[in-house]
Amino acid sequence: MELAKGNAEIQVGIADYKVASSPQRLITLGLGSCVGVALYDPVTKIGGLLHIMLPDSSQFNNVTKPAKFADTGIPLMIEEIRRRGGSPGRLTAKLAGGAQMFSGLDEKFVLNIGQRNAAKVREILSKLGIRILAEELGGNRGRTMIFDTATGQVIIRTIGTPNKVI
């Protein structure tokens, strides 16, 4: 994982994360039932953005993409932030996504993956002592999340609604 440099906008793919420092912006697209986790150290202005797909890796053998899961991706990103000079004790979080993208279907078949993703992320952050400053979770629309490491602000773009800063 490279620490991005310069004034770039860095794309974070599904089941991936990136760590960057001011003045860069991290962006992830297509947050439906997936959850975007922005972690930020306001002193060093180092932050990371993680795009998780599933809450828990324990049901899978041979996990090759740990960033796909909340339980493995969050600690992985925290370690990279720490390695680059950020302090885990100063990290704060902002969350987006966790939508129910299949409304109208029988909920018992959909498994509420968005709700489960959001709940697992909250649980992990709580256990790690990381405060959630803001969240834009739930609903039934996909979102784009843009994280500005210069300010710690996160812009949420949702089709059909004005941009929201959290």
C-alpha cells in the first residue's frame, strides 16, 4: 500500500482501501449495501478510506482480499495509518452506505446485508475506541463518498439529492 502524495483524487475500489495525507482526496463509488469507512487523524492529517462488502470473514476459508470484510479491513487500514505516522488513539470515523438496495423483495431472502455491514462496522469501531463523528447510512440509494484529508470532511453524493457534507 503506497501513501498517496500530491494534490490528487485517489480512487478506492470495492473491497479495497487507500491511505493518504493532506491535501489529497479519497473517493469511492457505488456504495449500495457496502459501507465506506473514513478514518482520520486530525493532527497528522493522515486518513484512510475503506470500501467493505461484507461484515465478517469468519465464514470464509482462504480470505485473499481482507479489505472486503469489516472485521479484517478496518484493522488492516488502521495499521497502515499507524505505519505512516497517524495515531490510532486520535482516529475518528465517518461512515456511508449500508443501503437496502433490493427493496420490495422478501427481506428474509435479502439478508439485510447493508444493515449487517453498518452494525459490524459500528461494533468494531466501538471495540477499538474510535469515535464515529458522522454517518450517512441506510436508505435504498447508492452513494459516492469523497474524503478530504486536508479538512477531514466527507462529501456524500446521492443521485437525486443535493451533496451532503458530514
